[in-house]
Amino acid sequence: MNRDEDRAALDQLEQQQVLAWGEDGTAFAATFTEDADFVDVMGGHLHGRTAIAESLQQGFDTFMAGTRMSAPRERSVQFISDDLAVVINSGNCVLRPGSQECRTEDLSIQTKVAVRQDGRWLFRTFQNTRIRT
């Protein structure tokens, strides 16, 4: 296994999320498996790619309109097996319209489990939690 290639594929998957954020729920959800579990920062639980796409699009069309996803301040990737990885991003946020930096109270830590399916990495689980300040 070439871990550099795997890390690059996971980086690209996260970049797809950044590019889709705030506009395209379907493109964001395409980074997840069909049966993914997504727990948002408020504790809401979504199951399945379709539910993730629909919920995010509703948010992008209303209260999350114009927001952007920031890059994490810290990131770790641990490969559990050839086809399973845990990605932890810390110190990222959803940037409000016009903002260039994360507010301290908006910082979060995300835990993602990635699986390789049919030669392609996708996220199977996502958990987002505010960082205690």
C-alpha cells in the first residue's frame, strides 16, 4: 500500500467537501458512502447519502447560505487497515459570510472514518463537535 497516495486521496476528498460547502449538498454528500452516518455540531444525526444531501442543501439554501468551510488547524490520519482510516481535523469552522477567520466559539473537531470501496476512498462516518473553550 502506498500511504502517500492514500493520504492524497483523502486530502482530495476533503477538498471536494470544501468546494461543495455552502452551495451543493449533493456534491458534498458524494464524499460519503450510501449508508453513511453524519452527526452535525448540534447533535443531529443523518443516515445515508440522500439524507445528508437533502439536509445540507436545505441549510445551504437558508441559514448556511454564503458560508464557507475553513481548513483545519491540525489534521491527523491513522490507517487502521489497508481500506480503513480515521481522520481527525481540529480547529476548523464554518466561516460566516464576509469572515476570513474562525471565531473561537465556532471552532470544532471532526472525526471521520474513511473506507476504501471499489478502489475509492469515501467517508462512512462523520462526527462534528465544538471545541470547549
